[in-house]
Amino acid sequence: MNTEDQYEAFAQRMEETYPKMFANPYGGFAVSQGWWPILEKLCANIQHHIDWKNRQSEVVSQVVVAQIKEKFGGLRFYYDGGDDEISGMVRMAESWADASCEECGAPGQRRSGGWIRTLCDHHEAEYQARKNKSNE
């Protein structure tokens, strides 16, 4: 399965699993697949929290995703709704991504040199090799 097919399958799975969260246009998942597990855990925890808190009456408004993207090597998860616990979950997921390779999810760090990315040593070496080859 190529990367585009993997992305389509991931996006469809997320939208079907969390239809309330992805009810409005949100621009897709503008992050590489290394962060997909972080987003899956985050969305699962958010929806579980909302459903649990709202068993008797609506106490927590439904989270609706506005945008998910990478910016300056970090995960950005923009949304409407929720409460302080959900805000903490989002900050935790963004922190988790700060230390995870965008490509594979392994431990990573922010790398500069043009576009700022968070990569493991392996993917940074691949990136540098491609960059050096294109400069030849």
C-alpha cells in the first residue's frame, strides 16, 4: 500500500471512528504517519472523556476538530469545545510529538536546516543524504 493509500485509510478510519469530532471540514491530517498513533490515542481519550463526563447530562461540549498540522517541527491540534482536561490531553499529545519522529514515531528531536522537522537519527540521515544528492 503506497503512502497516499495509507493516508486515505487512516483518515477514513479516524472520521468513521470519531464522526462527531470530524463533523466539520478540518483540512485533513497534515502530519506524517509517525504521529498518527499519537492522534489516534488523543482522539480516543478525548471522546472517552466526553462520553464519560456526559453520561447523565451534557457537562463537556463535544470537541470538533478545526485543523491538525505540523508547524515548526511540532504537532498542532486546533479544536472547538472540550474542557480543561481535554486541553491537558492536547498539550500532552503535542509534547509527545515533540519527542517523536514524524516519519516513524521513534524517539526523535527537532532538526533545523531549512524546514524544521522532528526526526529520529535514521530519518535525519536519509533526509541529509537526499539533500546532498540533490545539491550534486
